Amino acid sequence: MTRNRSAEEQATIARGEAELRSWDRRRRLLIEAAVLTGAALYAFLVLGGGDASAAVSWGFLLLAVLLRAAVWRWGDRGARTDGARVDFALRHHRLAGWARPDAVRARAEQRVHRAGLHRACWSTVAVVFAAVTVMTLVADPPSPGLAVFGAVGVVGCGVLLWLHQRGLAEARRWLADPPV
């Protein structure tokens, strides 16, 4: 049974939802820019006559497709919106719109619980990209196109590790002092 909300409560919820939509739109645009950058780099390596073998190029394309699918969580729009609400609450340390405090707390606990796994995975991927970069530069003949791809991968992993650390700090802040 839903209770009747006052006009002030409705206005607060509407403002929070509008702010959430704006924030989520910027976040999705950033994801799309990253995907476009990856596609452009792939096109440079394969279609532009780069020196990567076809198997390596198709492997990177498959990896990009799988990562893209994981970002969108194979879920429906409602699940993405709920996730955006929770992420917004953690980022800004306040509830906005229809965000539920129990869902935000569960996401914060999940981030803290999986911190080591995320660090280990992204560090391993960064080491693989660094190895690709070094191996292609010392090969005879060197492959500068693939080395650039590996270097971009190392930088991308560094950014993802930084974002993970920021999200972990947000989760710890929420768990230590949840807003009222």
C-alpha cells in the first residue's frame, strides 16, 4: 500500500530523478566514447593496414564486445536505472529520487567485499597489455601499431583501477556514515 506524498516530497523526488537522469546520461556518453575509441583503434590496427595478425585483432574485438555486453549488464532498462540510482547515491553520498537505502548499502558492501578481486583482475590485465607492448617493441621487426594498442590498454587499466579505488572509497564512506 502506498502512502500519499505531499507536494514537497513529490517535488524533491522529481528533482532527484531529473538530476539522476542527467548524471546517468553523462556517464553513458563517457562509456560510448570509450567504445568508440576502442573501435577506432581496432580499425587502425586491422582495417588501416596495421601489423596485428587477424587472430589477435578478432580476439580484441571479441573482448570488446564481451566487455560492452557486461557494461550494460544484459539487463532491462529498469535494472540499469535502479543501478544508476544506487551508483548516484554512493557517488554523491545522498539518496536521490526513488533510491532505496537498503539497495545502496548492499552495493556498498558488495564493493568492499570484492575489492581484492577487482584489483587482482585489472592488475593482471594491465600486466598482459604491458607484455604485449614490450614484446611488440622488442620483436624483429617492431610492431608500433600493436605497441600503441598495448599502451592504451595499460592506461585504460590504470584508469579503471583508479575508478575502482574511488568507488571503494565511496562505499566505505557510505558504510561508515550512511546519510539520513
